Amino acid sequence: MWEEGGAPALRRRPATGRPPKLNDAQVETVRAALERGAQAHGFEADLWTLERVGAVVERVTGVSLSRASVWRLLTGRLGWSLQRPERRAVERDESEIARWITHEWPRIKRGR
């Protein structure tokens, strides 16, 4: 290639393949919409799923994406990662748990 075209022949070429369905401006619009939270878009819980993100993408941009494409959008173009919510009881009382661990657990462990 060097002999035929010189230095320009060795330069990187643009990636081939199908162009992305969303341009950079649309991706930023989607980012802003997602950062507002799921409840701002009418969902009951403030938890994102691929289906919910896909619905918001379609509502904001008019472009329908498959679940795999939504995943690539989130992880590749937006740089987000999978986060799972902690499973804890809403009624959980941290101060009562700390009191139990310091007072009750030693008593139970000793067998009294």
C-alpha cells in the first residue's frame, strides 16, 4: 500500500457498516431525557429497564430501537453501566439494627 499510495494510503479509514440510527444531537437529547428519571416520563418506579429506555428514545426522537440497540446506546455511546437496586425493606431502621447488634446479639450469643 505504501508503494502504491504513499503515506495517505496508510491512514485509517472510516468504519464501514450501517450508520447509527441516532446522530450525536439525538443521543444528547436522549441523555438529557434519561437523566430526568423514569418517573418524569410517567413510569411508576424510578427504575430504568431496556424496554422503558426504548420507549423514551422512541418518544423523544421518533426512532424505534431493539433491546440490543438500546443496550449498545446506553453502554457504548452514553458510557453508562448496569446498576441493580439494593433490595432492602422500606421499614428498615438502621439505629434499631445497630442497637440490636450491640446489645441483643452478644446476649444471645452467650446463651443467656
